[in-house]
Amino acid sequence: MFGSLTEKLHSLFSSLSGKKALSEENVSDAVRDIRLALLDADVNFAVVSGFLKKVKEKALGEIVLKSVSPGQQFTKIVHDELIALMGTDEVPLDLNAKLSVLMLCGLQGSGKTTTCAKLASYIQANVKNKKILLAACDLQRPAAVEQLKTLGLSIGVSVFSIEGEKRAVVVAKKAFQKATDEGFDVLIVDTAGRLHIDEELMKELEEIRSVVNPREVLFVANASTGQDAPRIAAEFDKRICITGTILTMLDGNARAGSAISIREITQKPLKFEGIGEKITDLQLFNPRSMADRILGMGDVINLVKKAELHFDKEESLKMEKKLRTATFTYNDYLSQMGMVKKMGSMKSLLKMIPGLGSMGDLDLSDSQFKQMEAMILSMTPREREERDELTHLRRKRVSKGSGVSLEEVNRMVKGFQRVKQLFKSMPDMKSKMKGFSGMPDLNMLKNQLKGNQWR
Ligand SMILES: Nc1nc2c(ncn2[C@@H]2O[C@H](COP(=O)(O)OP(=O)(O)O)[C@@H](O)[C@H]2O)c(=O)[nH]1
Ligand SMILES: [Mg+2]
């Protein structure tokens, strides 16, 4: 995700590994290189300076541990400080009022409308029994109301709007009235943005704020905005007092700068991150996971969360056993791929596992999954358990039976072998990664989360 920053830090840390110990000189060199890398990733200048001061103090004050290399030791210091800079802990939404109002604000195109619906869907999935209303208060862009209505419809959440009304504050007020009268628990207010901050926009937001009495005023920031994002956040905060930030477009080529600086500049927590266009592509901002990703250590934290939300626990334990005892069959492959598909694309999953980013070409589309299903169902039970070898003749029969080309059949067989191989080599990889386990091993992953990844 943060390609160039991650690469630079990585090569810097490995250049330290050859050294015997952290010294004044190699720490100064490393700090200089990190400064350049962070500035290049659009991290705010003042934030970089404060950050490096702490890193340097810690690195020089650190007792040299015999068992770890200076590279590892220095990486840990940078990792810890990055986590601290981004807020240490997750800060969940405040949904504690009888009617909790969430008001979203930000520049045009930052992702406000989409994020309103994503938040509603997040609340539906993670907090039980909340009656949610969306309010369409962006009356600037002609299609904004329709956009929110369509999104609301797709997740079964009502959208309040007033046809022909020109004043956003009137819509906000009536939406608030309706939510109160009809016993809604959460009201999510979408607002208009502009290309730049202007007086008109701020006045409108102040008015809306005063009539909906929000628990949360969330600034929505496009993470690829770069250097400007923290400054803009600070201006919104000054005028309408935000309670937190939601970073969007982190799936694109964001340079990590805003993720690192916005919290420090506004002193308000980063609450969520948008990681794609789909309605489910929103997750709580976790400083540790973000630091892991910036330093190229995968994203074990979000992997476990996704897995817990979608995996059937018993099923996955059964699968794990099969994988370990190498009785993994084509039938298992099919159901494993089905589960993985539910969790999101293989590509995004594999990217989350440290060291497996390069396996991203195992990605599977809907139609590919259907093809795979057709092929496996065209195999005999003995073939599916690999008790009969899939000879050329047999593959031809499978191709005919499933209506899929012979090349595709060959490719599927290869894919199966690769996955089988991948899981077989897990124990080996595990020792390499000091305790990290493979995808289906949830307990191991959970321990990993609780413990320190560095031990
Ligand atoms: N890739 C990606 N696209 C996003 C994300 N959030 C929003 N978008 C897209 O960005 C565009 C602008 O979003 P919109 O919600 O209309 O922005 P608004 O003007 O602030 O309301 C839309 O095409 C969204 O689908 C995200 O996290 N990742
Ligand atoms: Mg909008």
C-alpha cells in the first residue's frame, strides 16, 4: 500500500542488520534516511521532526540486546513510535446517546457520501439492533441525494430527504425530528463539500451542527491528498470542532503521510479507514495495524478480524487439521475457496499476511469460482481425493463435462497443488516468522495479537 516508504524503510533497516550495535553514528545516519523517507511520503514537517527526536532518544538510550540485531532493535523503536504517533489504541464510535448523531464533513470527493453508507453497514454488522437513519444534506451536488438513496437501499437503511428543498439546515432539522419521533438510535448526516474550504461551506456546517447536536463530527479525508490533508483537517476542526477523522482511499496509492500526521496535528483520533469502493470496505483504524503495514509487516490484525466475521470456527478448525495432515482434497479446496471468497478477494487477504504478498495472483473472480466449481464437480470422487491421478485423458473428460477449456483445467490443478504446497510449508514458515501462523489458525493469530510481534 505504501510501496515506496515501506521499501525505503526496509532497505534502511536491513542496512543496519550487518552492524554490531546501535551507535551515535549509525543512528544519526538512519534517522537522516528516515527523515527523507517520511518527508517524501508527505508526512508533515513538524510531525517528522518531533517523531525523529523521540526515535533518536530511544535508540541511543536503549541497552544493546545481544539476541537481536541493531536493525531489529531500531525497527522496533520506529514501530512503537509510529503506533504512539497514530494514537496507540482503536477509538470506537460514540453510539452511547439515545439518539447518536454522526455528522460527516470534508472536501468534495473525499468520500463522505460513500462513507455514510459504509458506516451504517458497519454498525449493522458490528452493533446489534440499531435503527439507523441516513440524512441527505448535500444539496450542492445535483446527484448527491440520489447517490445516498441508492446506497441506503442497497443495505436496507432508510434515507431522509426533502424534494425541492434548497437549505441543508432545514433537511438536517427535519431529519433530526423524524429520528427522535420515530425512535431511531443512529442518525448519520451527509453534508456537502467544496473543492476548497470557503466561508459558505463552513457556515452551512455550523448551522447543521447546531440543529443536530452530534455525538460525532467526523472529518473525512482522502488519504492521497498528501501534505494538504492535515492542514484542511485542522481548519475544519477550528470551525466545527471535529471528534475524529476517517481516512479514505487507503487502497489506492496513498503515501501514508496523512495517516501519520493528521492525528498529531488535530489531536483528534483517527477512527476509521476506507479501503475500497465496496460498502463493506471500512474498518476501525488500528494504529498497530497501520504501523505494521507502513513497515511492510503485513496486516495480521485486520486479517483476524475479517476471519472472525466470516469464518465458521468449527469449519476452519476442521480445515486446519486437514491441511496439517495433508488429507486436503479438491472438495476441501472448493469449500476453502468459497470461504475465502466470502472474506474478500484472495489478493487483499494475501497482502495481509507477512511474507505472502507475492502470492497475490491467486485472486479469484465470481466467474472463475463458478468455473472451478464446475470442474471439481465434474471429477469423480476418487479423483477429488487424489486417489486416481488426473491424467491427460481424465482432464479432457473434466474439461468436456464442465464446459471449461483444457488449459483452465490444467491451471486449476496447478492452483490446487500450489495451495496444498503453501499450507504444507506453513509450519516451516511459522518458525521463520517467529510464531506467525497460517490463515486458518485463528487461535494462533489471536495470541499473536495479544502478544508482542517481536518476541
Ligand atoms: N477506492 C476507494 N474509493 C472510494 C473510497 N471511498 C470513497 N470512494 C469513491 O470515491 C468517489 C467519491 O466518493 P463520494 O462518497 O461521492 O465523495 P463525497 O463527494 O465526499 O461525498 C466515489 O466514486 C466512491 O466510490 C475508498 O475508501 N476507496
Ligand atoms: Mg457526497
